[in-house]
Amino acid sequence: MASSPATTSAKPSAATKPTAKKSAKDKWQSRAVVRLIEAGCVAECPVCGERVKYRARHRDQQVICNVYDKGRWQRVEQYHLDCYTEADCPHGPVE
């Protein structure tokens, strides 16, 4: 009797899976988006130093920025919409 060969998984394990490095053009960059300020927001605007806070009956907007340095995420910053434009859009144009 011949023994059958052991079957192997077609999926490579995490230890042997090659890691793909991102090219320079694929690196993450800082970006900014405009959103309504939601209840419970407790961020401080880096420009004016005041809290970016929710106010009932107002539809205030904020700019939320994901900040990257050399392709690595560093932090999230939240600005008042007016403060972000006064600061000449430090993390790029608002999407």
C-alpha cells in the first residue's frame, strides 16, 4: 500500500508571509475633512486654544485632520473651521 502525501494549506502562514513595503508614492499623507461637531466632542483647537465643542441649535463644523510624519500616523487634530482656514490649511486642503 502506498501512503498518500500530506496535504498542505495553500495559504501561507503569518510567519512566512512576505511583507510588502509601500513605495514613496503610496505613503500616507496628512489630510483634512470637514464634519459637523457632535455631542461629546472634547478636543482643543491648536490655533485658538479653545475647545471644539458641540452647541445645541447650532450646526457648527470642525476640521478633523489625520497627521502623518514620514508616512507614519502621529495624531488627530481638530480645528474650528474658521481657525483652520485662518491658519492657511496646515494639513492640506479640506476634502
